[in-house]
Amino acid sequence: MSKLPRVLLLAGHEPTGRAGLLADMTAVRAMGGVPVAVPTAQTAQGSTTFLSEATPARVLRAQVAAARELGPLHAVKLGMVPDPVRLKAIREALEGVDAWWVVDPVVRTSRGQPLSRLSVRHYLALAGPRVVLTPNLAEAAWLLGLPSVSTVDEAAEAGRALVARGFGAVLVKGGHREQGAVDVLCMTGRTRLLTGKRLRRSPERRGTGCRLASALAVELGRDSSMEAAARRAKVHVARYLRTGNG
């Protein structure tokens, strides 16, 4: 019987499930994992309404502690973190957990509304041999102080530069690139291009970055190799774009 990875999901709660914690949970279940969902913030993201309210740090600590008491954590997926106070609480609560972390550096909504006050320094300080970073093209440029990252070659260079900062792997997502759906997976001494057919996304099918990172966390929690985990996560997102499932 295959392992059922228990994945801790730390992300903002967006009630419709288009992105954030509910999207993460859906992806984990679709991949055969067990989600443990801890909201880092409550958000309201409508056509005109926007609000983001951070979860109290003591609540974050208690929820993570309770989750650890009830079973092992095989992977951690870190999405939106409102500020350094909440990040510190999360890191303290997870001290001693031996699991892969998948860090999706979510700092603003797709419309540009701010979700986080974490700086580049805070994200780079998360680097470690069992930490995977999953930036999109704009986030990769932001993390490295570059004016832009757009081509596949630039994505590969950015991924390798971030790996050199101490991350176990970096998956630079290429979904925003106009020419071709190529994600770039960088590991120490290796770079892999994960190609796929560019799929048209209907407006209601959002949160692909959330789902990719969560699916990746499930596979790493299952002890898949990094490349195999990334490829399966990409397949999951493609299925979601085609069918809306997961």
C-alpha cells in the first residue's frame, strides 16, 4: 500500500477556493494525501471587496502544535504568510520536524493587492537542503533583484542562482510566459525543463500555483524523487485546467 503523506498546509483562507488554503486542500486530496489545513490569514477577495486579516501568532502556534500531536507531518507547504511575526511563529512551531518544505512566495494577489509584508531577506533565510522554492517568473525576478525573468534561459539562470543560495531545489513556474508552458526545475548540478502543452485557462480556474506547490508537497512527502514529484505535480495542474477537478 502506498504511503498516505500527511501534508501541513499554511496559507491564506479565500472562501471560494479559487486559490489559497481551500485550493491547497483540494489538490492534496486529489493527489492522495491527507491535508492538515492551518489558515495564516482570513481574506476577502471579490470583484471590488478586498481584505486580509492575519491569524494571531498564538493561534498559529497552537494549531501546528495540535497537528503534530495527532500524527507525523510528511511535508509542509508554505503559501501566504502575512508578516515576519507569523513566519517566526510558524518556524518555532515546526522546530524539529524532519520533512520537505515547499515554499510558494505569495506576496500579492493576481490583481496586485498586497498579501504579505515578508521581504526578499525573509524568503532567502528559509533556504535549506530540504526546502523547495516555487516562484513564478515575476517572483523569481523579485527574489533576485532583477528587472525581469521571461525566457526559459533566464528562468534557468534564476533557478540556479536561487539554488546557490542554499535551497534544495527551485521550480520556476512558466505559466505566465506567453510562448510555451515550460517550468524549469533546478537542483544542485542539474537543470530540467518540464514541458507541456499550453492550456487555455477559464477565468474561474485560478490558484494553479497553489495547486502545483501542494501537489509537489504530497509527492515529496511520499518520498518521490524531486524530478518525478515535479512532473506529477505539473500533470495534476494540467488536469485541473482541462477538467476543473483538483
